[in-house]
Amino acid sequence: MNSIFLRIYGGMLAALVLVAMLGAGAVEMVNEKRTHQHRERLANGTFRLMADNLEHQSPIERRRALVLWGRLLGLQLELHPLEILGLDSTTRNRLFAGQIAVRELGAHSVRVYALVSETEKLVLTSDVEQISEQLARATIYLLIDELVRYPRDEQPARLAELKQDKGFGFDLRLVTLQEANLDQDQRRRVEDGDTVMALGRGGDAVHVFAGIAGTPWVLELGPLYQMNPYPPQVLILIGVLGLTLIGLIVYLLVRQLERRLAALEKAATRISRGRLEVRAPVDSADSVGRLALAFNAMTEHLQRSLGIQREMVRAVSHELRTPVARLRFGLEMLGDAESDTARDKYMTGMDNDIQELDRLLDEMLTYARLEQGAPALDFQPVDLNALIDQVMVELAPLRAQVNLLRGEYSDPPGALAVLTEAEPRYLQRALQNLVSNALRHAESRVWVSCWVGPKRCRLTVEDDGPGVPEEDRERIFRPFIRLDDSRTRASGGHGLGLSIVRRIIYWHNGKIEVSRSAALGGASFSLVWPRQQQ
């Protein structure tokens, strides 16, 4: 078992290493995706605003605007026909949906695309390495240039409309100079027409302020957050802590499994030393719990089989004692016999004892074959009517004073042949045992009947004897059990007949039912099994 758990722990270690590698790769992919989305979100509003302005300009005005905006941004802005760019269908769909597209060029560089005109199919492109202060300044310039075209009372509404239509990745507000979160020096610079960048309160974001000439408004852009990929040190720490936690949890689970399997091993060791009353603990319904249940069921079967064997040995010794004693007595009396008549009498008695021993041995061997394992069964079509007739002819002479009758319960009524799949030899033995048992206990009548349905068969033997008490209807199937020991012994029974019947019908995938006969008032034994065997 130790080698098994060593392999389990080795597999756990390999799994943890694999999880760590996959985690590192997943984090890298997440960082790349976050960076891409961050750049796209920041550039979206600005490039869409430039593209919309270019759409309604002449070629000369477009060239001037590109030069001016390029200086503001510190970028090279270009217009290209859509066909020569070689964009995939996903990127094209984004552009025609009014969005920008960003393509990674390197670790810190992207190319931005924005559709200027659907009719002309012109695309504004630019290679961007850092989306930083220059982008913010250019965005402020473009927005103010758009807002000054409207009266100052309409400018807040126009800004809200631009924010919604262009999809800016940051907040835009119009505030008064007094409302702006600026110090005295920064306010003075705004009044002088400068664009001011100020850190937010937490120090992790930037706000950009610029005044609109001729109005009390100050355009505030932001907060703008820097894209900070997860640092490797933090990722390593998180990975180590995560793997440690996973390893601890898996270890505790495997440790618990190891303890449960050790308990199962301990129980198996004690059972191997002969203590069959030991049972493995069943703590839950998982695979180990089901294994423990199967183990306990196996142990109970072994204990029951050994108990049956011990009981059979005791019963056999008891059963053999009487005929052997009679044989010894007969041999002694045979030597002292003074006449041929007396000698013949003792010889006849000895022969009867030998026949009784032969019947006992036959029943013991039959029961042993049926009890120890699945016998070799050759299922064949069997005519129940013919089988019942044969058994009745063979057993009717056993008690001439008892009427052995045939019940009219066949299906269909009066059928000449009622076929079922069974092992002919064993089914005949089962019926013989039931009829013999009924003849021994009947007062005057025994009925034998059969019924065959589409799926199941029933064979019933009834008598008008004393019947079987309800509390003894399970006990009578134990080997060498007699409810009336003296009467059964006198009639030739050994207590194995019903045990053999039960095992035979068990191997036919059926069952035996015991009840009181409604017609005769005595015992009723019914064999029920499938008409067709699997």
C-alpha cells in the first residue's frame, strides 16, 4: 500500500507543477488581454472623434488636420484605402460597426484603425507605442474644438452626447474653475490657456484640465489609469500560496483516504487470521465506502458459507450415526442368526440402511454443488405438463393412500405443451423434492399445477397437511432443519430437500414462495422464474 501512496503523491507533485505552468501561462495571457483592452479603451473615443471630423472634410483639409493632430499626438497619422490593409473579417466588422480596431505589433506597440468613410472606405491608421500624455492633450484639443461650435449653455449636453456616441474609455466633465480639484498654481495655468495634468487623490490616476475660451467651463478628462500588469513577484507569491494551499488540501484528502484504506487493510488482516466477525468501517457512500460495503458483503458470505459447512459437518455426523449404528447392529445380529428367515431379515434391514446412506450422500453432493458456486446449467425448452406427468408417475407409489392430483391451471387452459427455458435435470429434481415433501405431510390429497405467462412461469405444489407456520417459512430452507424431526425422519427425510429446491430456483433467476393453500388448507410451495433465461 505504501508504494501505491508514493505513486499518488508523485502524481500530485506532477499535477501541481503542471498547474503552476498552466497558471503562469494563463496569467501571461490575461496580462496581454488586459493591456490590449486598456489601449483600445483609451484610444477609442479619440480616434473615432478624429475619424468623424475627417469624414466631412475635403482632401486638403484632411491633410492639414492629419498634420496638426499628428504634431499634437506625436504620431504619424495616415489615411489608407480599406482594400490594401489586408484586414481580417473580424476587424472589418468592428470598423463598420463604428468601433476602432487595435492590432498588436510588439510588446509595447500597437496599430490603431478607425473607419473614416464607409462610402470611400478610407481608414485612419497610426502606430502607437505609448498612449499617454500626448493622447490626453490631443483629446482635450479635439473636444474643445468640437464644443466651441455650440453655445456655452449647450456645451454640457453636447459633451454628454459625444461621450455616449464615441465610446470614450474615461470620464468627461465640464466644471467651473472653482469646482476643479486644482491648486492655485494649476488654476492660474488653466486661466492662461495651458493644459494641466494633475494626480488624483490616491496617486494612481491622472486628470487632465483645459479651459474653454470665452466660457466659464473647464473640461476635465479622467481619471486615466495606467495599465499595470500583474508584477512577477506578486504572481509568484500568489502561485506559491495557491499551490501550497492546493497541496495541503490534496494531502489532507489523500491522508484521509490513506487512513480509511489502512482500516480496510487492518480488517482484511484480522479476517485472514480467522476472525470472520470483523467488519470494515463504512464512513460514507463514496468509492472507498462502496469498497468497504462490498468487502463486508464478501466477509458475510464467507462467514455464512463457513457456518453452513460447519452445520453440515455436524448434521452429517448426526445423520450418519443412526444408519451406521443400525448396520453395526445388523452385522452383529447376522452372526448370531440361527435361521435363514432371521438372516434374511437382517440382510434386508442392512440393505435399507445402505440405500438411506446412498440417498443422504446424493443429497449432500447435490446441495454442495448448488451452494458453492454456479453449476453448469444447460437451459433448454422444457414442457412443464410433460415434466409434471413424469414426476407424478414416479412418485405416486410412495404413499398409495394419498391422491396425487393435477390442478387445471395451465395457460392456455388444456394446453398439451407448456414450454419454458430451464435446466431439465435440476428442475425435475426441484419438483420431485416438493412433491415428495408434500406426500410425506399430506393427509389425503396433493395438487400439482403450473401457469406460464408471457414472461414468467409458476409451478405450485399444494397439500392438505398441517401446513408451515408463518414464523418457520424462512427457517425450513436451512439445511438439515426439520419442523417435526421424528416424523420427518420416519418418512425418510434428511432436511436437505427444500434447501436444494431453493438453490435450484435461485440459479434459474427465480424464487420460492411459501403460503397456506386456499384450496386444500395445507402448505403451498410455488416456484416462480423467468420464462426465458438471459
